[in-house]
Amino acid sequence: MGFLQTLLFLCLSAIPLSADNASSKARSCSDVRQFYSGKGFTLNGVPQTEISGEHLRICPQGYTCCTSAMEETLSNLSRREFEGLVREAGRSLQASLNAQYRSFDTYFTDLLNNSERSLQESFLAKLGSLYSKNARVFQDLYADLRHYYRGSAVNLEETLNEFWARLLERLFKASALPQYTLTDDYLECVAKQTETLRPFGDVPRDLKPKVTRALVAARSFVQGLTVSGEVVRKVSQVPLSTECTRAMMKLVYCPHCRGLASVKPCANYCRNVMKGCLANQADLDTEWQNLIDTMLQVASSFSADPSVDVVIYSIPLRISEAILYMQENTEVFTSKVFQACGTPRVAGTQSSRSEERKKRVNPASTAMEYKPSPTAGVRLEMQISDVSSKLREMQQYWVQLPAALCSSKVAAGAASDDKCWNGMSKARYLLEVMGDGLASQINNPEVDIDITKPDMTIRQQIMQLKITTNRLRNALNGNDVDFQDASDDVSGSGSGMCTGESCARSGSHVIVPKTDSTRYYNHPENKKVKGTGTQTHPSIRLLLFSLATLLLRR
């Protein structure tokens, strides 16, 4: 009897123990089902309770609430969401570049418009009919300056030479002795004397390099902003590789499959995934920084003496000085023209010409005085300060993008090092963080990438950055540069300036400090991605809140 009682006790004791084991192996999947349905997926085939995970190909193969189909669906979702966040970050950067483009374009266009308006008002008041009859000469000059600035195939030197030649024709015709008939051929001969006889004194020679430097710098600057935006657009559209899709799935959605939906990824684990998946993008860093540095130099050159606003606003004054010089030396110049082109034919009647000659403008009344506006100088300084500040903010964008994606809002903080998702379970992440760029990923434990096969789209954009930087440096030295086909050099055409809705979503950008040195990486041969070295990042002031969306939705 004692034996039967003992046996009964053991059997009864075993019942709750078995129930506990069963419940621990078959926890409810209600949270996963709710999450999965919230993503817009059907619940057909989704387990009610945990199942064995031997079928999983990406997530750890313990007990799980995810089927093979769910794992594949969530893997594709993680790829789409990550690509969407990278594109959104790119649009944010494009929006910032576009804002700087609009701001500078408005400023420089206003300079040209105000300069032309000043010329029209002062010349009409001082020259009267002489200006009215020849207004087209001055209008064409400013139109050509605008076309050049906008990137048209305008030869700036030829434009300025043609302006002085046309002005000489018109002024000589108005000032010549009334008894002569001036044919078109004769006036063409007169125009050819601009360089040799110097009817306008030193004004054309003095004005040309100043206007050229101002226009070349302005055009190169806006073209640099345009090319930068185009590079960002193309790089942001590079698709995620298969290896990175697996890594993103493991980082983002495998915790759900393991019943750890509330556990954030370990910070260093997240950084390794992002550095591996954005390794090609990080290789833009050197040339991107070179371009930004050169654009900052160009922006600084706008305030160099004489500043760009002084040069553009003084164009009417310099033209006035040239006209005054010619009027004061009309007789000497006319004599030299007769020697070079011959004496023109005597006119049949002289009455109308005589009347015109009586109305000739008094040279003294042509003189103008240029008084620099103090507000114009302040506006220029504000313009340079603002654009320089914004350019510096985006200077390390490519190498700081992984850190932005793994901000404290997304990944676990230092206080939760032992309570974060490390890719396998809720525990500390013990592996070291890789450096930036493709070559540094040779030992990356989270992403398997062949570092001998860089992304060709990104390599093309690196070359585009080099080409644009070289052109900006030439422009900085005052050399006229043809930017018309800048975006077609290696990667096709298109505008980097976002418009409409895409620019409205300006978001914000990663703002990071600039380092003192630039690193260059050599590509090891025949190596797979696994990397060495730990890198400590500077603190980042994050404004890319939209980038946190993917992991926050966990």
C-alpha cells in the first residue's frame, strides 16, 4: 500500500510539471500576430503558439512565431523600409542643397537685375535719346551675363568684346561729323579698332577680369550645388544587396520572431550592420569633403576685394566712365579711325545730321558716381555665412549616416548593454565595431560583402565628384569653365535639385564635426567582408528624425 501511495504521488506531481514545460515551449503568438497584421499582411498560416524554428534561414532557430513565409515577407519588408529611409535621408540632403541653390540664385540674380535697373535709370536721365536709341546694346549685355550664369554655352570674353565693339559703333555713328555717310562696312571697320585704338581707355581691360572672375565663381558655385544634389540622388537610389537584406532582417524583425519585440538592438551591433550595408556610400567621404572644401573656398572668394556685389553694381559706372572717355577724345579717335578705315563718303544733305549734332550730350553730364550700399555688403556677408555653415554641416554626411540610423532613439543605450538584442538573444554584444568604407569591412561579423567588387554606380559618382572639384578649382583661379555637360561626364544627365513635394519634405540633416585628417583605404585582394579596428565616433546632433522610423516601429 505504501508503494501505491508513493507511485500515485509521483504521478500527480508530474502533471503540473509537464504542463509547465508545455506552456514554456508553446507560448502565445498573439503579439506577433497583432504586429504582423498591423504591417498589412494576412494572418493565414501565422501560428497561434510558438513552433520549432528549424525552418528559419535568417533568424536563430529556436522556438519561434515565424514561419518560412513570414521570414521571407519580413525580410523583403526590412529591405524596402531601409531603402526608403536612405532615400528619405538623401531627399533631406537634397532639400538642404536646393535651399542653398535657391538662396544664392536669388541673391545673384538680384545683383544683375539691380545693376541693369541702375544703368537704365541713370543712362536715360543723363544720355537721353542717345541711350534710348541704343538701349538694346546694354540689354543684350545683361541678357548674355544671365545666360552665362545659368550655364548656357556663352563665351564670356567674346560677349564683353562684342559689347564694346557694338557700343563703339553706336557712339561713333552718333558722334561723327555730320557731313559723312557711315555705311555698315565702315562701322564694322570702326568696331575692329576697339582693341588697337582703345577708344574707351583702360575700362574694358580693367573690367573684363573682374566681371569674368565674379561670373565664373557664381556659375561654378551653383553648378557645384547642382552636381552635389545629383550625386546624392543617384547614390540614395542604390538598392540593398542580398547580404544586407539578411542582415537588416536579423537586426530589425528577428527579435519579433523570438518574442523579444520590446528589446532594442545593441548599439554596436546596429553600427556594424549599418557600416556594412553603407560601406560603398562611406567611400564617397574623401571626394565629398574635397568638393565641399572647394565650394567653401569659392563662397569665400565672393567677398574678396573687389567683392562680387561691388563688381556687379559698378558695371554701369564703368560703362559711364568709358563713354565719357570717348566723348572727351572724339576728335583724336575720329582722326585715327580715318587713318585706319579711310575717310567716309560725304553725305548728300547735312541738315538732319546737323540738328542731331547740336543735341549731342555734354560729356560732363555723363559722369556717374558709385556709392556702395552698406546693406548690400551686409547681405553678401550673411549669404556667405549661411551657405558656408550649411555646407560644413553636411561635410561628413556619408560616414555619419550609419551612426544616425543607430541613434539612441533606435538602438539601446549604454545602460542597456546587457539587455539588448545582439542578433541571437537578449545579451551583451561583444564584437568590435568596424571602421568606415568598403575596405574596412573585411572582418565585419554581421554583413558578408565581397570588398573586391565595389558598387559601380557609387564609383561613378566618386569620379563625378572629382571632376566637379577640379572644375571648381579652375574656376577659383579665374579660369572660365564649361559646366554645361557636367552631369553627363560619367553618369548621365539629370538635375540634383529636388523640386515640388520631394523638397517639401526637407526633414533635417546629420550635423557632425569635421575631422582634421582624411583616411585612405587600400583594398585587400580576394577578401570577403569581415573587418578590424574600433572607431570612436564624435557626438552627433541628429535632426534626421525620419530615419528612426524603421526601428522605432518595432
